Amino acid sequence: MGEAGSAIRVLHVDDDRQYAETTAAFLTRERTAFDIEIATSARKGLQLLETTAVDCIVSDYEMPGQNGIDFLESVREDYPDLPFILYTGRGSEAVASDAISAGVTDYLQKTSDTSHYALLANRIVNAVEQYRSQRALEASKDRLSLFIDQSPLGFVEYNQDFEIVRVNDTLTEIFGYTETELLGETWETFVSSESYDDVDAVTSALSEASGGYHSVNENIKKNGDRIVVEWHNRLVTDDSGDVVTVFSHCQDVTERIEHEQNLAQLRDFFAEAEELGTLGAWEYDESGMSTWTAGTRRIHEVDDDFDPTVEDGLSFYHPEDKEMVADAVEAALNDGDPYDLEVRLITAEGNHRWVRTRGKRVEGTEKRTVRGFIQDITEQKERERRLRVQNERLESFASVVSHDLQGPLTVAQGHLELAQQEVTNDHLDSIGAAHERMQTLIDDILTLAREGREATTTEPVTLRTAATACWETVETESAALETDTDSVVLADPGRLQRLLSNLFRNCVAHGSESSPSQMQQDSMEHGSMGGSGQSGETVENDDGVTVTIGDIDGANGFYVADDGPGIPEDERDTVFGAGYSTASEGTGFGLAIVADIAAVHGWDISVTDSESGGARFEITGVDKET
């Protein structure tokens, strides 16, 4: 057998060269050690065999001239042991039967699913390993015998009927039998009845094809002790495929397996505790006994020597929640159903707390056992209560704004329209403008009040498409939009459009002002955005302000920038505050709404200079689809 990782030379014969080349590409991606030659007919394949040494042949079945079976028979005349895998799109029992009769090493049907290339790669590797192993075994038979006798591992050799013909001293020490007691017996002598099916499956596999198999199963010593043994089994055949011998190496791994299981349980236990941020852990078993950590005792406000039964532990829960917890513990113990509950607890000192308790059954223990965690979430519940009160107040506020202000404003607008029909007066136009400003204020206040309360459901949104759609709803005048992004972000589509529209609208309204001082002043409310002039898709094009939206290099996020006057550095911390505005016509809520939309998504927003000296708003912490 060649060294691990050594090159495997494969001859792939298929009349469809394009398919053969595709197969070769997938195989080399699976195993870089593959060196693949392609022949488009059986005749060319035989010619290549005369000049090129290969480790394995992979052949199609349906080919002009000789088919795959004919080719296999020709190969077997000169290369009786060379691994040969029939790789065909024709799935027929007759084809498979003929292939087996002709001495095929393996048989695999082509499928449209590319995952089967990994299976083909494994079949090739296994076939080559078996082939190399057989040759190496024959060349080192004497050395193998010496190794067997002196091996620290148990060794047993079987004939083709799986009767024991040889053992070494280590194996007799492991099982407590003498060599004489074992010779002529089968593996059933030391395999427990519970493991018969598993071992029978291994012996059946060994009988059907040469190769090696690994297994771990429960065995029984002569004195009746049960142990866990790890086996490495191999079948050796001669040139004609007849079984020469079956041999197995083994070692007692009882202590190792128990240790690994305990470590795995502990790792899972503490990893989950760390993930949850728990303050205490506990364990119950079916006998009713319980173990609490110090953190669990602190939550219950009991002494360190308190060692409760299951019933003692349940007694601390609020009367209205106790039955729910008891049912969850019972279902975990009996049915293996995990649970995760938020319930009320009354401590030994009489204090009322909210706790999160989480438990699941532990497999592989002598007694049915449930382990879990408990966390004091009283402060979290109090924050949730305060948030509900706040939301109720916001709802009341929104109702007042939408009803008590909207009604009088509608009446005033109606009377104004009647007056304008009878009288032409510039003062009436000023009143109309004031009404429009009041309506904008009402709309922005309602938006600001509701953005942080309503749940956010995200979905994939193409940023370029969303930006272009928003731009069409903004009075762009002579402004232009450049999109320099192909990102797909996870966002609430409606809220993302509102965020972009607010930024675009403020930019168009204030970024093109002729007075730099006025533009700086208005940017305190609307955020005059500066662009970097990067290339990308452009919507509208004139000599006005240019707005750019693009990805932030090295971060999960995007930016909106302009080439306007920018925002002074000492005023950037205040631009997102509700009601802040230095512009006479501004509401002061535009960027506050943008900040709230970012917050409900879990995003961060900041403002800095663009490359052209304008404003650049950066939204980071954005989840993107790759």
C-alpha cells in the first residue's frame, strides 16, 4: 500500500470527453492526489495501459466498439487485480451482474446530483487502498507474522467461515481464554448478544468485498465481565478473489470510552451554561435526588448545605407555576422532552423572583437524569414591564397627535380653501404653507412615535433596487443618484425605503442650496450627504448635488454620501436628536426617524466626511446575504 496522500493515477474511459473532463475536475477537487488520464474509447484505454502505469480504471458502460464489460474483460486478461470501477448512466441489474461476473471491483451509477462525485472519489480511494494493501501484505507476510506475535494489540485470524485459526498472547490476556479454548470457535465466543447484529453486519461486509472495517462493540470476557473493545478488521483475498484470511486487531477501550463520554457530557453541560449566561446549575434523577450548584442555592436563598429532593426544589415555585414546572420535569425524565420556561419563584427568604429554568435528559447515565440551568431574570422582566408602559404612553401620544391635532388642522385647511376661493391675499398663502408644515410635523411625530414600537420582520432586499425605487419618489430636481452596490441586505423593506427616502429627500432639499452657510445649517436636521464620485449606476444626471450609495469596505454595512457642504464635526453628535433643527422650514425629525429605523434593525449609524467634503452617513452592523 502506498503512503497516505500519495498520488493515485486514474484512467477514466468515456466516449463523452466533456463529461469525462467534468468528472476529472470534480474528482481532483475532492482529492488533490488524483492524477487523471482520459481515453474516449476502450481501444484507446488499452493503448494507454501499455505505456502508462495506473492505479485504477473508471469506465463508462455504453461506448462505441467495446462496451464497458468488454473493456473490463480485456483488462482482466493482462491486469487481473487492477481496480476497475464501472461508472455508468445505465442502471440495470443485468449490467451489474455481468460486471460482477467479469471481475469488476466496484459499480457506480451516474446521477445528475454532483454530490455523487464525492462517492466516486471515495470508491476509487478505497479500491486503490485495497489493491495496494493486498500487494503490500503479500510482500511482507513474514514481517507481519512477527508483528502479530509481538503486537501490544490483541490479534485474531479467521478462515473464510470466520472460525478462529490463530490468536496472539495479547488477545488471550484481554479475554481470559487460552489459545486452545479459542481455536475453532467463532467471534460469538466473546461478543455479547446485544452486539451480535453489529458484528454480523461487519462479517457480512467482509464476506462480500475485500477491505478493512472498523467497529467498537461490547464483548464478554471468560469470567463474564463486560468490556468495550475497538476492532480493526481486514479481509485478504488471493489473485482469484478467494478469501485467504480474515484478521482483526483489537484493544480494550472500556475506560477510554467511559472517560470520553463523561468529558463530552461535561463539555456540553458547561458550554450550554456559558452560552446561557446562567447563574446556577442543577441535576435531578429518577430517584428524586437533586444536586444544586452554589449559584442555584443563591437564587433560592438557601444555605450551602441545602440538598433538596425534586419535590423540595419544586416547592419554591409560585403556586400558579408549580404544576407547569413539575409537568416539564416529568416529561424530561420519562420522555426525554427538553424544556425552557420563564416562571415565578418564591425564595426561602420570601422574595419573589422571575427565573428562567431550562432542562433536558442526559443520555447514557445509570439512572434517568435531567440536568439544567436556572437564571434570575427579574430585572429583565422589570425592563419589559417598563417598556410596555412606555409603549402604552406612546400609543396614547400617537392617538392624541393623530386625532386631537389632525381634526382641527383639517378644519383649518378647509376654511382656508374657502377663503382662497373668495379672496386673493398673500397672507392666506402663508397660512397654507404653515398648514403644510404642521401636517409634516404631525406625520413625522407619528412616525417617530411608532418606529421603535412595532416589530420588525426582515427579508432579503437588494440595496440597489430599493435605492432606485426610493429615488423615484423624491422630488430630485437636478440631483443625481449613483448606486455603487450589489449587496442584498436583511431588512424590513418598508422601513429600509423610509430610511433611504429620508436621507435622499433631505439631500435633495438642502444639498443643492446655493448658500454654504444655509446648507450647513439645514444639515443639522436633514443631513446634507456628500458623494465620492464613485462609478456605478446613475439615476438622473445634471449639474446639481450627487448622492452616492455604496458598500463600506471591510464592514457589514453601506453608506449614503453627497458632495454638498457637509456637517461640522462639533455638531455631528446632535444631528440625530428628535426636534433638533436650525432650518426654519425643517421639522427636526428626519434624521431622528432614520436613527430609530436603524436601531430597530440592530444597526449603528454615524456621520463623517465624504471624499468630496460632503456628508457621509455610515450604517453598520447590517446582515447581508452572501
